[in-house]
Amino acid sequence: MRLQPPLAPAAWQSPPRARCPRCYLVQLSGTLHPSAPLCSRAELCARLSIMRGHYCWSLALLLFFLLPWETKLQYTGEACRSGPLDLVFVIDSSRSVRPFEFETMRQFLVGLLRSLDVGRNATRVGVIQYSSQVQRVFSLGAFSHREDMERAIRDLVPLAQGTMTGLAIQYAMNVAFSEAEGARPLGERVPRVAVIITDGRPQDRVAEVAAQARARGIEIYAVGVQRADVGSLRAMASPPLEEHVFLVESFDHIQEFGLQFQGRLCGKDLCAEWGHGCQHQCVSAPGTFYCACNSGYKLAADEKSCLAIDLCAEGTHGCEHHCVNSRGSYFCRCRAGFVLQQDQRSCRAIDYCSFGNHSCQHECVSTLGGPRCRCREGYDLLPDGRRCQVRDFCNGVDHGCEFQCVSQGLSYRCLCPEGRQLQADGKSCDRCREGHVDLVMLVDGSKSVRPQNFELVKRFVNQIVDFLDVSPEGTRIGLVQFSSRVRTEFPLGRYGTAAEVKQAVLAVEYMERGTMTGLALRHMVEHSFSEAQGARPRALNVPRVGLVFTDGRSQDDISVWAARAKEEGIVMYAVGVGKAVEEELRQIASEPAELHVSYSPDFSTMTHLLETLKGSICPEEGIGAGTELRSPCECESLVEFQGRTLGAFEGLARNYIL
């Protein structure tokens, strides 16, 4: 014998002689409440004992998982008796509707059917689904019993293709609502209602075909879920749109439309049957409801909660600054730094300076936050916020002087080192073009420097490059970085222009780790000033200059290689920042230390060291740019040296002796 498919839970609730008590669920404010005890699993299994014993357990297990879905959407109370109605559901089963969402929509339809008075002379129901094509699930005349409709809906398999909503409307208009499909003749004036449920944007045109359907007397409800296009919903729905267009945020909330739809068909009191959420009062209207507030309150923006009427918002309080509501009244309040006047409405700024306790050396200025001291022109306020001192216009990096800034009263002027002239801009000096230098800079890359300060060091190095005449015949520059190890960033002979050197400096990557200054000095003496690294032969007498930049104490001994560097004829400069040790700086630098040691308390203010370094590194005498390099032992070199020396003595005699 062939077994029949198991009946839905609705079937086994309906027989009047059932031994299991009839069960309902009532949904109030999002919570399901049973109105009578649900059947036990044993009673349910007994109800199904007419079937073969080995099917009993599997069917009970199946209903165990289906029961929460069915009962959640089950309608409570008597079926809606709205008179004869031809109702067609147009269901979107495109690929964008995920399986669990389609299952929710399936259970929604089952629950909604139970709220309708289904029958040949009452409400006839048809269902079609669509994606890229249209499929009839069952027609208006197919079933007259709710159980048969529910069984067909449960067997529904989604199409999972495109979203041809316009095609579905055309099918409903021409086929689903035809007399051949079970629709009653137009002469009987039975209302024809189509409910379109979709979650996306149509892939075809809907406005024109929907207008044709409405012209044929079909009332269209457009229900959009989550991703639905509101414009398309409005184009499909019948007027008035506020009663025929519904948009819910997910399929889980589609039952909200079901309740409102029932209300429109049946004239239900939605305030009594739905969790309206109104704080004070719920007012029912045909097919809908709205919230109202008690006297002395007004409805908030959420249209559910109520707010006390704000007397200040009426604009008649007269408060200059703030109006503050109180029970049945209000009062005025001033902003910080102001005091309320006698009229209790206007405000006046508090004059803190008039209290006489500000202690300002020059001037007192009253602000909203209290008294503030201000100095006269040409003075700066000291950190104590009270006293003033004469302004040092050169104390900073914004004066723009390339070499040296000298304060003069309420202004300043720029100076250049001896032998160089101030340019027309009054700030820069002519470039150092006298003589040749092989300059190697040792830069501390230990972890105490920190990345942001290392970038300031690179900028400082490039500022030194700016005032040197970098060329193969002029000044050659090499750069070495040291931490726990030593790395040559570029040797003396690699770059021939200042632009190339500056670009290479900016590309240097921070090493971090320790501070092995002695190891760096050894590397400089043994490698950096070798001819293989680009240093010019000693016979050419090109000055060799080493500049060590460090911010702390060395972790190894520096004395041996600091002395060795000076023995090799390298002029050593030491630049210290922050926690640099003065004793080590003096040990590294050449004599006199006052001319070869520079120090800055932090990285942000070390720019002023350039003034000293520019005048020290730039040689006062040397071989001019473009001059052929000759051995100092050649006769021509000796004659030239003698001439320059005599000329220098004559200049000294004229300037200082005569």
C-alpha cells in the first residue's frame, strides 16, 4: 500500500474529535505565548499510529523541527470573514532569496492562509512563483480547502534564477486572474487582489504592465523585503501608496505585513492583536494604527514614545544663552564665563581681571575660561604664565637665517661666516665654493634615537649638504650609519651632485639596536677614507673631515679609534643630542673642542647647530672648483702657495697693523 504524505500540523489540529487539545500561539510584542498546552510528543506519535510503525519516529522528528516555524506564524482566533475575494500571491523565488529566507516566506504564507476564510464562495487563493520564468503553484480554482493549499506550498521548490517581476505581473493579469484559472467573472464584482513579495530590483520593466493590471481592476499590494527597490514597489502598487506599499527589513519581519494585511481585509483592531509599542495610547485605524500621547506630552521621532512638552522650545522664554525646563516652568542659564543679570534672562561676561588677583607683569586679559596674562610688543610670556621677557627673535627655526641670527631690539638680522656674503634675500649666504673636502658623516641609528627623530637627523644631514659644493672635483660626501653594527649607506665616490646625495640620504632606513660608536670610528678610519671608497689621494692635500652624530653613551671604547682618526689627519666634529655624553664628544672631536663640538638638548631644536657647522666645515682656503689637482711638491704648487701666503700676510698687515 502506498503511503500518503504526512499532513501538516494544521490538519491534525482541526478534527473536532481529536484527543489532543487544540493549540494556538498568540504573538504579542515579539513573544510567542501558547493559549493552551501544546500536545506532547507521545500524544502526537499516537495520532500518527495509523501509519506504519517504522515511520512513526521519523515523522515525529520531522514535526519536531517544523513546529516552531508553523506555530510562530499561526493565526489565532476565527478566520477573517471579509466576503468573497480572489487573492493571488506572486512570490519572488530568485537566486537572491536564500534558502532559509524562502522557508520563512513559505511559513508566512501558511500562517496567513489560516487567517482567511477560504472556500469556493469565500476567499479563493492562488499562488505563483517567479524568477527568470513564471511557475503556477496552484490556481484560484485548484483548491477549496486550506489543508490542500498548505500541502502545495510546503512542496514548493524555488526556481533560483533571475528577477523578472514584470513578467510575473503580466502572467497574473492574463492567466492567474482568468476565469479558466478559477477567477470569478467580472460581473460578480468580486475584488481581485495580488500580493507581490520580492527582495530585489526587477530585471525588467514593471511600471507599464502594473498600470495595465490596475486598469483591469486588480488591486496590487507590493511587499519589499530587505534589498527591495522602493521605486519599483511604488511603481507596482495601487494607490494610495501608503496603504499598498510595505517594506520590511528582513524575511523574519514579514509577519508584520501579514498582520496589517489582515487588518485591511478584515477590519481588525491592530492595537488589540499586535504589539504596537506605543508608550501612552494606541489608536486603531482601518488596516493600521498610530500612537498618541497623554496631555502635556508630544510624540517623539520614533512615533511610539512620548516626550514632555518643551516650554523652552516654544521660543518665548527670552533667555540669552540657555533655557532649562523644570516641572511646569523653565529658567535661564548662562554659558561658562558669563553671569546672569538681574532680569534673569540676559548674560554678562565675567571680568576676571577686575578681581585684582591676576599677578600679570604687563597686561591682564579676561577670557571665558578666566584671566590670561599678555605681554607688550617685543616681549614673550614666560612658562609661569605671568612674567614677561624680551623676545629673542632668533630663538626658533622660523627666522630663516642660513648661518647666524642676531636679535636687535624688536627685530633681528642674519650674519654669514667670514669669507661668505649675505645674499639679496637677507637670509642666505653664498655657497661654500672655496677648496675641496672629503666629508664622511657617521649617523647614530640606535634604538634610543627613535624613528621620528631619525627622520629629523636625515633632514639635518641634507641641510649640511645644501651649503656644500658637491661635485667630483669639489666636495665629496659619504654616509655611514651605526648601531650594534656599522653599515656604509654610500661611499665618498658614489654621488657627484647634491641632489643625488640628498635623495640617497632620504632613502636610508633606520637600523635601531645598540650604540657602538668605537666600531663606527674604526670603520671610518680603515674603510671610509680609503681611495677604494672614493677618497682622494693624500698627496693632493684634500682635507678629510669626519662628522659623528650621536644621542647617547657608546657601548664600546672610543678612545683608541678617536685618537687614531686624528693621527690620520682627519678633522673630527662631534654633534651630540639629548643624552649624549660631553666627555665622549670632546674625546671624538679635534682641538679646540669649542670649535668642533656641538650640542642640542633635543632633535627638534638641533637646526641651530648648522650655524656653527657651516662656518667650520667650509674651508677658507683650498683648490677652486674646476682647478686641476696638482702635487703640492711640484714647483708650480710651491710658487702658488708662496704667493697666497704673502698675499694673506699683506692683508693682515693692512687690516690690523697699519
